[in-house]
Amino acid sequence: MADPVLLAVASRATSVADCRHLLDMLGLLPTVTEAESALPQDDQEHGRMSTYRHGCRCQDCRNANARRHKQWRHRAAHNPQSADRAGHGNASTYNNHGCRCEPCTEAHMARINAYRAARKAAAA
């Protein structure tokens, strides 16, 4: 249950900033938990993967996420063991790990053909 003093202050405040100011003056400002401090704030640096992971979806943070995925795909495509660990015969191994063995290529083509058939059916 909420503290009655906090509720009284909050009910008389004219804005969020006013409420925060009144609580601060009374020494009742709630402490920021570690989880709350990890959330993206307007003053945090954008264009970082950590900010994207914490929920920011501005263009700079999206670009940082895209760069990270591109680097991961490049590393995975140049590491034959990653395709072996992922398993052959999957379209995802073809796409994510750059494996071009026959089972992966066939799985990729089956996925493409199913996608094209679904698009054709939707258009009709």
C-alpha cells in the first residue's frame, strides 16, 4: 500500500516535475533502483548497443543494432564451426552462418519457394 504522505503530495502537485520537487523538499523522493537507472534516459548517449538493449528504438540505436548484427553475421560466415554447431539442413544456417552445403541450400530454397507461393496465394 502506498504511503499516505506520498499520495497527498502527488494529489496536490500540478505536474510530474512539481511532484518530484515537493517530494525532494520533504526528503521523501524515492530512491532510484538499479533496474530503473538502467532504462534509457533522454540524456543518455544514443547510438550504442547497450541503449538499444534497454529499449530505445531511435534511429541511431537501431543503426547500432544493425551494425552489431552485421558484424556477427560476418564472423559466423567465416567460422565453419558455427554452422556445424547450428546444424545443417536449415534455412537459418544458410542465412545466419553462410553455409552453402547442399542440405542448407535446399532448405533455403524450400523456404523461398514456400514464401513465394504464400505471396501468390495472398495476391489471388
